Amino acid sequence: MNKLLIISLWAIATSSISGDLNKSQQVNAPIEINQTKVELEKDPVKELYDEMKLQGIIKWDAFEQAMQGYNQLSPKNRNIMTIIDFTLPSTEKRMYVLDMKAKKLIFHNIVSHGRNSGEKFATSFSNKHGSFQSSLGFYFAEETYNGGNGFSLRLDGLEKGINDQARPRAIVVHGADYCSTNIIKSTGRLGRSYGCPALPRELTKPIINTIKGGSLMYIYAGNKEYLASTKLVKKNPLLPSNTLIATQHDEETTKSKTVLN
């Protein structure tokens, strides 16, 4: 009888311990999943954006898209990156020159767009000769020269069919009298170029000398046509092509698999 009692008590204790272990595993499992989820959500580009204190200065979309190109292309000068935000009117400072090594903004100034791209806002863009419109996308800021507009900087458009005619079109960075706060005060907007990103005269040399030598420039406009054509900007850059987003219903998951595969 005592042996049977001991065996029964041992069985009950074993069952209780096994149940506790299963409960423990059930409690711990979600914690491991959550930790993994947090790790996946870490975004080094967002961390850089925050570290450079760019919130409220440069739009997140403009910076994030510029960084996609910066990380894919191989600029000779990786210490500098320029962003021009054509979603802003010409009356606002919409050119940003970033020191990527020191992680700080070094120039923030007004810049003109092409005369056929729009009045106060740049809304139309072209890669065609004679269009007198600005072109969007990624460029390398290359060599300097002295021309009809004084000290200038040649740009090489890096996207075929979007801005690759920049050099043949003589789309360059240069200074212009029509790019000044006085013009804004008198006309309500900046004067416009033939498609070049024109600068205030007093900033021409310091900016050109900073970005020359192969640094990257990105001209952003939140433009649907550009986003549909470019191969350098993805809508969801952090989501690998073979990654599936978990859905609540098996039917939605099946659809996601079909699309992503």
C-alpha cells in the first residue's frame, strides 16, 4: 500500500512540474517574439536622422529616400550629401547640405527651380532639352568651371530617362541675382532658371566648394511619376522581397505570399 501511495504521489508531482514548465514556456514565448520584433524594427536611417537633429528641418521622406540612394550608389565624396526639397515653395529654404561624417547640417538656404517647372512651386519636371524644367532624382556634383554665370558646378544625372541629360542640357549649380531674399520681397517668389538649381550669389562659392568632387545630390518632390520610374527608391526599403507580413486571416496571408513571390 505504501509503495502504491509513493508512486501516486510521484506521478502527481511529475505532472505538476511538467504543467508548470509548459506554462513557463507559454509565458516566455511571446517575450522572445516581442524582442525579435523590436530588433527588426530598428532603423539605422531613422537613428541617424534623429542623431543629426533633422526633425522639423528636413522632411523624413526626403531624407529617407536620399539615404536609399546614398547607400546604393558610390559617390567619390561620401562625406557630403545635398537634398533639395521641391515640395516647398521657392520662398522657403529648401536646399540642405549635410556633413555625413560630422553628422550635421552645414548649409540651409533658398534655391531656384526651372522657369517652366512652375511659379512659386515646382510642379512639372523634365529630362528633355529645351524644356527649361528642373529634373528630379540623384546626381553626382562633379567639377567646377567659370562660365556665363560665373563660378559653376557640373552635375551628372544618374537616372536614365529621368535626369541623365543634365550634363548635355548644361544643368549646373550656379549663382544668380534672381535667387535672393530681395526678389522674394518684391515679387513674392524667387526668379527661375533654365532648369538649374541656382543659388544666392554670396553662397555660390562656399556651397560649390563644399559639394564638388563627386558628392551626392538628391532633388526630391514627392512626385508619383518619379517614384514609379526610379530604380533607386523603394516604398518599403526595410522590407526584404522575401519577407511576409503576418496577417490575421489565412486568406490575407495567401494573397501576401502571391504578391511578394
